Amino acid sequence: MISNFPSPLLYPVPRPRRWCGRLASVLTVFWVGLGASAQAGQSQPAAIESGVEALRVYLDCDRRSCDFDYLRQEITFVNYVRDRRDAQVHVLVTRERTAAGGQAFTLDFFGLEDFLGQDDQLMFFTTQDDTDDSERRGFAQIFQLGLIRYAARTPLADRIEISYRDLSDARRGLRAQPEDDPWNFWVFRARFNTQLQGEDLETAKEFGGSLSANRTTDAWKINIGINVDYEEDSFTLGDGRKLRDVSRNNAFTTRLIKTIGEHMGIGLGGSAVTTTFRNQDLTWRVAPAFQFNFFPYSESTRRELTMTYSVGYNNFDYTELTIFDKLEEVRANHSARFSLDTNQPWGDAGVSYEFSQFLDQMSQSRQVLFGNLEYRLFRGFFLNVFGTLSRVRDQIFLKRGGVTDERILLRRRALATDSEYRIRIGITYAFGSIYNNVVNSRFDGASGGFIRMF
């Protein structure tokens, strides 16, 4: 049998591509040489100069609160480690928003190993006028002050200098009182935003704005706010049809809260809401409320265990006829919430149970169970759990006749349901060198993320 395929002997055998081997050799030598020179000449931060004698610090702070690169560059008399088990000092940073629109940072210092039992706490405050740079410089100053007592007991103590600015002519140690403030502690904010985006077959428009007035003192807390949101989407479907959907959500809210001791507060709240999502042309509500905290409110950045109860009067005016044949109705309800939040050296956790019920028809109610956990199981290993589960029996606003398929896909209208749930579980694990001092910002910077460089 004669094959139709030509014999390989009829074709010349190609010569070995020696240039490929030479190129591979050159690249190998280049990368080996580059790696060796980089390892030999790599510039190390000043903290490395101190070697293992420097204080080992684990900074437990989220990246929205702390500029880690800046701190590593500015505070170089410590070694930053990746895990609490390798640290001599664990610094836990928490924050809360202040009445003036700034942030109140709480820095808890926990001594470990030779410093076990030597704990401390410092606070740092920012204003809404602070830039990112002024905020991080102020944070670094407080952070350094807290570390000094520990660094003073290391072999590097004789290399640390302390400076002092004389403020004898300035007012010090006095908390501002309402009579000292020409605005009487009132803070006003206005916001407007718009977003336009489009393609050949799709366009989207969004307009929104808000106006708020807030006043917070030790005795009173007052919040007044107006929020407006408009969204419009247009699509050209495959059969040539045009689809346009509009969503409006507007709200006016107000709260008046009175402090009663270190564990209690009472309040009165009101709201007026219009929302296409819930078929409400205008709904207004008035509700008194009471809250008790089993821990002092002064410890709220670290732990809270609260019980809240309210009774409300609600007036509903619907856009379209509801499944109960209502265009308007007046209902009273009550609600309760039990909540526990804690932020500890091992991680942070929160759990809450909420209950709401209409008083004239007890079967119309809602129950919500929520929980989140970030737990450090062992060195470098974190478990993250988030979940919420709801039992829904109070959707009195649902439109009679259901919702079109288009609005279901756009998620612009509430759908009938007996339950809601959301669960997220994740783990992170980091291992290797315990030190975390090096800052290398090459190829960093702002990017839209649309084009991959390499």
C-alpha cells in the first residue's frame, strides 16, 4: 500500500535555532544578576537597621483608617509584623464619626511578651476640614506617643529623641462648650451628585442630593435630613423595542435624642418618604423610642450591648392599588432590636435580632437576624463570616397585579417573598516573613482598571 503522505525524508531537516539557546542563556544571566544586585543593594527602611532589637508592633487597623505605607516610612524605630503572635505590642484602632463630621480614633495598646499587662489607650480627633495628609500626620503623632513607653524599654531607647512644643500661651485641656461656638455645635452638609453613562443600546442617568443639619452634645443629639434620588434607564431590546424605567426615592427624616445617664437614651423620630420601589406615594411616620446599653456608652468603640424599643404611628398613601385593595391606610406598629458589637484583639463581631409588628394585625410582622464575624484562628489565618436571615410577613405595600418582567430584571420594584437571606464565608491565610517594614510604590497610582498594563 502506497501512502499519500510525503515521506519526511523528502523535506530538509531544519537547523537547530542556536539563537534561541543563546537568548535563553542571556536572559538567565540577566535575571540572576538582576536578582543578586537587587538583593545586595535593596534599600531597607530605617526600622531594619535596628534589626531584631526594634520593638515588634502589630497594627490592627483597616486600610480606610490607617495609611500603612506612610506610617512605615515615618515611624522607623519599630518593626511592623503581620501577626499578633509575633508582636510585643498589639495596637487596635477603632473609629467613630463625630458630631462635627470628623472622626474620633481610639488607639488601644496591648502589651505582649515582656510587656504583658502594660496596656494603654489614646484618642485622636479629626475635623471635616482635615485633608488626608493632615489626618495621617496627626494619627502618626498619637501612634508614636503610645509606642514610646514600650520603645523606652528596648535596646534602642538611647537612639530615640523626644521634642516638645511650648504651648503655654494657648488654651489647653478644655473641651469646647456651646457658648464657645458661634454655630452652637450645629453642623450643616449639602451634597449633589449626577452620573451619566451610555452605550449604543443603553443609557443611564442618575441625579441625587441631600441636605442635613446635625447637633450633638453630651446631653442632646439632633438629626435633620433631606435626601433626593432619581434614576432613569433606557434600553433598546433585540426586537427593536424601547424600554424606559424611572425610579424615585425621596425622604425627610428627623430625630431628637436625649441622654439619660451613661447607659440610657430616649428619642423621638419622624419621617416622610416617597418611593417607587415600595409603591409609596407618600408615607409619614412618628415614633418615640427608648434604648438601654448594658455597657457604658463611653466604651462604644470596643463593645456595645443594646436593647432598643419603639412604637410608631404610620400613614400610608400608595401610588397604585395594593394587594389588600388599599390606596391609603393608617397603621400603628412597634419594633424592638437587641444588638451586640465587640472589637477585641482576636477580631471583631456583631450580632443583632430585630422584630417589627403591626399592632392591629399581629400576623403582619418581620423578623431579622444579622451577624458578622472576623476571627483570628491562628497565626496568619482569619475566618470571615457575614449573614442575614429575615422572615417577612409585612409587605402591605405590594402592588395588585404583580410586577412586569422588565421591572423584575431591573430590580426596581419590591417582590413578594416570605423570607430573605444572604450569607458570605471567607478565609484568608498569610505566611512567610513576620516583618512588614518595606514600602515600594513602583507601578502604583490611580487607574481606571480598564487596560491591563502587564
